[in-house]
Amino acid sequence: MIDIKKEKNNLYRFFVTSEEGNALLQSVTFDTEKELKTTVKKLYPLSKKPSVFERKTNHNGKFHFTLKDASGIVIGTSNTYTSEAGMENGITNVRKRIAFLNRSKSL
């Protein structure tokens, strides 16, 4: 599911969530709902490209990833993972969830 939220400061953010409702990916903030929805529509083609997922390690040794748009700008970040394998599984789950949402026309 893609959850769209309007924040207190009139900015918008989306979350890609698992079937259980856990956030798999949180977007950056968008100034307008239109800008957010335009980005959401591009998620499926983006998620099929391996180069849009950037794998990272934070200062505590935890793993996380970002999702970038076609021009290389970060549009979302994951939660942290304790292992590299967990992070890779997270990327796989985001891809699967976006593909499922695309098939069900929820994007």
C-alpha cells in the first residue's frame, strides 16, 4: 500500500507499506500533493532498475538504502537493518510491493 500523509507544515510524504502495515520506505517531503502523486506514478518503472537503490551503512554500522529518481535525486529512505542481508531483503520487498500495487492499480 502507498500511504499518503499531509504533515503539519503542509508538506506531503508517502510510505510504501507491507501487507502487515509496516513501513518499508518513507519518502522525502513534497511541497504539493500533485508533485507527490507524479512521483508515486513513476515508482513502478523506477523500482525495476537496480541502479536506483543505493545501499548505505550509517555511523552505527546499521544498513539502510535510498531510492533515487531517474535524475539521481533521493525520493525515499528505508528503515535501518542489522545486516546487509536484511537490507537486501528490504529492497526485494519494496520492489515486490510496488509491483503488486502497480498490478492492482493502487499506484
